[in-house]
Amino acid sequence: MGKNKQSLSIIKIGGNIIDNPVELTQFLADFSKIEGNKILVHGGGKSATKMAQSIGLVPQMIDGRRITDKPMLDVVVMIYAGEINKNVVAQLQANNTNAMGFSGADGNLIQSTKRNHPTIDYGFVGDVQKVNTPLLETLINSGIVPVFCAITHDKNGQLLNTNADTIASELAIAASEVFEVTLNYCFEKAGVLTDVEDENSVIKQINSELYTQLKQEGAIHSGMIPKLDNCFNSLSKGVQKIKIGHHRMLKNSEAICTSIEL
Amino acid sequence: MGKNKQSLSIIKIGGNIIDNPVELTQFLADFSKIEGNKILVHGGGKSATKMAQSIGLVPQMIDGRRITDKPMLDVVVMIYAGEINKNVVAQLQANNTNAMGFSGADGNLIQSTKRNHPTIDYGFVGDVQKVNTPLLETLINSGIVPVFCAITHDKNGQLLNTNADTIASELAIAASEVFEVTLNYCFEKAGVLTDVEDENSVIKQINSELYTQLKQEGAIHSGMIPKLDNCFNSLSKGVQKIKIGHHRMLKNSEAICTSIEL
């Protein structure tokens, strides 16, 4: 009590960086230069879809939502936890960052429950239930940089496909018990835009009041809504600071991005 | 100094267990019941070959040796570090074993060098160079049960396919600095046989003198030679005890198996 918490940066990168080897290498070099405690969460990119196609799987969609059936789960586990996670870890190690790659099953770090939706069977999709904060703290205090893929488990032997944005925000909420957490969502845009066609329309600061207004006006819509809902939820549960923007914001504190506050 | 070392069991399972879901489930339940510090090392099984075939890769062989070209490396990373490793970890977690899955890249736990053979280019195959013993000790002392797949890295960003028997023996040698290590190689036979057709021909104890004799007589040959060479090398470098046999030896100390001593 009264002791200052150590800081922790959690950075989530999307599939667009994963799909671009040159950009990924640059990002991982920049990530390695961030001082202090840090966690990387990575999305999947297109290689799971490509792999699924090349072994003849047909994507299962209901109401425009992708369903993770058993063959698709096997593919995402292979690609996210295997190919992407291990290559990211190896590149970070080459940058002298002591990265360690995790699914939620490893050390029971992220336990989830299979989604139980009244009308849609999403298949093997997990909603995060709890984070093993003591073990996460032990790892970070041992100098480890955890690298999470978007796979969790139900503690009954079942792996589950899980949204990477949610993983980042649940890790941030859990870690905020013991660290002062900054959460950074990196994607292909400079920030939250009021006009998706105009990179100059970045909202530099957004609070819940402005968010409600912009949703009503229709300036913020579709995929950005769950992302921002995640953000406000995280802030209300103890996360200190959240930014959304291009990953250049990580090395240039002057770079334009969206800061989110309650 | 003068303090008794804690014990550590290192268990290596081969592809035959991985390929048999019922046997794997039984093994993982038995493994979970082993008391004290432990590490699991798993081989690959047939699914990498099946996956390679289903995406149209043609196995590259030189002099009967499999060559790990880049497309094959991608497959073994996906299958060994992704599918197999994460499913094994999830099953162990369901058995209340706090498993954490690793490639050698994770935490730089096992660094290797790309094999440099005078006449054969094995491709992306690694020979183990060093084990990060302090981190391994920290993990084990935190109650973690490490689960290693047969993938390492060169610390320059390159993942490398690495023999699982060698990984087990190098982990055992390194860990014997800080633990009293028992190494168990589990495979489909009851032990080292003098007649491969006769399960009753198990050699119950073998030392280096008997090994030399049986090699000369041709009773021990082919794949068993590198396995036993690994064992005698490990014993000469500090490993306390080595057993080769069927995995039933883990739960039944009366089960017939081969004990190896210097």
C-alpha cells in the first residue's frame, strides 16, 4: 500500500502487421526498444484462412460470423500458437528481448468458457473467464516478455479460438491489479477516424460522452464499436491509459493517435 | 554445497504415443500423477508428414535422411509447437498439472546451431548448443511443468527442427547442475531388445561395457545406437539415472525396462 506500482505496456498488433514480413520485422525491432515491462498480443492474419483453403476446408459462416468448427480450430491452433507465435518469439529473441510465447492453456494463463449463444453455435470460440495474474506477475518479474496468441482453453482439455482484442483487454484489466497498465491497440490506421476514407480525421481524444455522441451520429460504426467498448470496459476496470493507432506511435510519442479516457 | 539437490524427472515420449489419442490421454493422466519436479519432451508423430502431404509437399530425402527445407520447417513448427504442444498442455491442465509449452525459442530455453555437415545439407535442422538452465530452474521452482516440443532456434531469428531425444538428453545434462535428474525414454517397446521381434528379450541393465559387446555382436543396431549413445553421453555428464521402456514403467516401478548405467 502506498507503494508505486511498476508500469506495464500491453501492445496488441493486428493481422495486417503479421501478414507483412517487412513491417513485422520493423515493428518487432521497435517493440524490443520499449523500456520496462511489456506484453505482446498478436492477432492471426490471413495465413489461417490460406491454410484452411489449401487443405480444402470451407469457411463456415452464420449471419456473416465465422464459425470455428473442429477442423478450423486445428488450423488456428497450428497457425496462431505454432507458426506465428514461435516466429515472433524467435525474432524478438534475435532482438535481445526475452520473449516467451503463450496460449491461454500454458500455465493456465487465460481460462475461458466455450461461447454459449442462444441462437448461434460459434463452435470452438472462447470468452475469457479469468487470467492467472500471480503467474503472469512472476514471469514479468523474472524478465520475461510474454507473447500471447489468440488461443485459450477451458481447463477441461479444450482449446478455444478467442478474440485477440479481448485477450489484450482482459490481460490489461487483470494486470492492473499489480501494475500501472498502458494498453496500445496497433492497427493499419492512425487512430479512430470520423471518416474512414480520410487519414486526417483522427479523433485525438475520446471519452465516453464523445463516444456516445459519435455513435449516434454514425461517425463511429461497425468494427470500431466492439473495439471501443472493450477500451471503455478496460478503463472502468482499472487500466490507466489506452491508445489506438498505427504502431509508429510506439516509437514516436508525437505521432498522431487516439487516446481513450473515461 | 552439501545441500541435497531436488529431484527432477525428464520424460520423453515418442511419436507413437502422440499418434494414438487413447494412449496419449492415458499417458498424460499417468504423467500428471508423477510426484515432484518434472519435464515432458514430446516427439512429432505422423501428423507433420500427413499435413505436408495434404498441402502437396514432397518429402526431401538425401541418403535416407529427411531434409527439413523451408516449407517442411513451417509444417513441423505448426504441428509440433502448435497443434501437438498446445493440445498436450491443455490436457495436462485438465489433469491439474501446471504445464507450460515451449519451443527452444521461448525464453531462449534451448539455443542451437544450424547443422553444418560436410556433405549433406540437412536444411533447417539444429544441433543443441546451450540450455538456459537458470530460467528453467526458475520456472520449475515456480511450480511449472515445462513441456518441450522438438523445435529450437539459433538466437538470430531462425527456428530449427531438432531431434527430441537430443533435446531430452541436453535438458537432462543441463538440469543436472541443479537437480538430481532421472531421464526416461518412453517408446513402443518394453526396453532395449536383443531380438527386436521378441518383447521378452529386454536387456534389464546395460553399462558401457555390455553396450560395446552387444554392438559388436550386432544385437544392438540401427536406431537404437544414437539413442544409447545419447544416454551414455548424458550419464557421463552428470545425469543420475536413465531408463528406456514402455511408458507403463512410469506408474509401475516393477515393470520391465532397460536401466542404463555407466
